[in-house]
Amino acid sequence: LGVPEYISRCQTWEGGIAGEEGLEAHGGYSYCGLAALCIAGRTDALDLHSFLKWAVNKQMTHEGGFQGRANKLVDSCYSFWQGAIFPLLHEAFRQSGADMKLPEEHCWFAPEPLQMYILLACQHPNGGLRDKPTKSADFYHTCYALSGMAVSQYDV
């Protein structure tokens, strides 16, 4: 069993990728799995349309940020893990030669609500970024919230 086949077996009925076969789709594993397949030139191992449908439904309309799994709260780190999936999906569809019009900017998600969530809800008064209001800032969430902010500010 090669890497593309293993990642393919981890794609769930939801469309995203789980950490192992039989578990629920997760933003971090989905990003890493898709990135590996893009590098290997094997995005054909996934159902890309199902993956796209799953990914676009992870940005929450009320908060503007992304959740990492179904029925979970928004978390600033998924600004990167989920937000950076969209440029990868753009590349995956390009690699597959899909007969579809690819967006020229911001790849299927709304950047402004995401940026507002990061800037208004995730900044800690003492500095740094946190996963959500009422939590403490930490290096992990600061890194990935800023990385997600960067992804949201550039076109494909």
C-alpha cells in the first residue's frame, strides 16, 4: 500500500481526510494529506469534489472562522489548516485536468469574515492570538492564526 492509496483510504464519507481509516475528517489531516498528494502529483487518489464540498462547509457563517471537524467550535488555528486547503484544492483540480472553472481569487472561501474573526475575537489583550475568546494566547494559535491570515490575504 503506497502513500496515495493510504491517504485515499482515509478520505471519509464527509469528503475530508481522517488521521486513519474509519475516523472522522479533520482539518489538519486533510491539509497534510492533500499537500502530500499535490507534491506527489497524485491528487487523482481523492474524490476532489467531495473534498471541496466538505471544506467549504467548515467556514462558519456566524463567526467567520473555520471549524476543524463537524459539530465543533471555531478555532483560530483552522484559519490555516482549513484556509490553506483551498489553494491546494485549486492545484489539485488543475493537476487533474478537471473540466471546471477555477476561481481566480480566494478559492471558495470568504477571506474578510475570517480576518475579522482573527482580529476581533482572537487577539489577546496582553499580546498573541488564542483559539477563541476567553482562552489564553499561546504560540501554536498565534502561529497558525497569523498563517491563516496570510493565506486569506493573497489570491491563488
